[in-house]
Amino acid sequence: LTVGQYAQRWIAERDLKFRTRRHYESLLDRHIDPALGDVALSGLSSQQVRAWHAALAPGHPTTRAHAYSLLHAIFATAVTDGLISSGA
């Protein structure tokens, strides 16, 4: 299961308002999937996330924050689902 596959399923399973769903899909398509979408969900390292975040949307701090928040929420659910460990 890849980050992209799980993220798409995560969005699809949420009861979201239309605009929120479109915003999440846009963040996924433009900012998360290109860099992390093909990585195995269980194989994504904190170093990869830091590198992704450092290169993410230069000059667009709000987009950067939204994309990171979405990725964080997706991974928090993956921990709850028992697909990955929290690393703590």
C-alpha cells in the first residue's frame, strides 16, 4: 500500500464538504503525490518527510502548511488503523 493509495482512500472515506474535498484532492495531486505518492506507506521515513516539506511550495506558506497538515492527518489515521507504528 503506497502513500498515494492510502491518501486517496482516506479522502474518499471522509464525510467532507465539496470544497474541502476538492482542496484535499488538489493538495494530494499537486504536492503530496508527486514526491511521496509511490512510497510504501510503511516505508516513509521522517527524513523523507522533512526533505519533502523543505522543498514544498516555496513562497507559499499557507499551501505548505495545508499540505503538511493533510499528510499528518492521513498518517495519524494510518497509525490508528494499525498500518504503521507511531515511532514513539
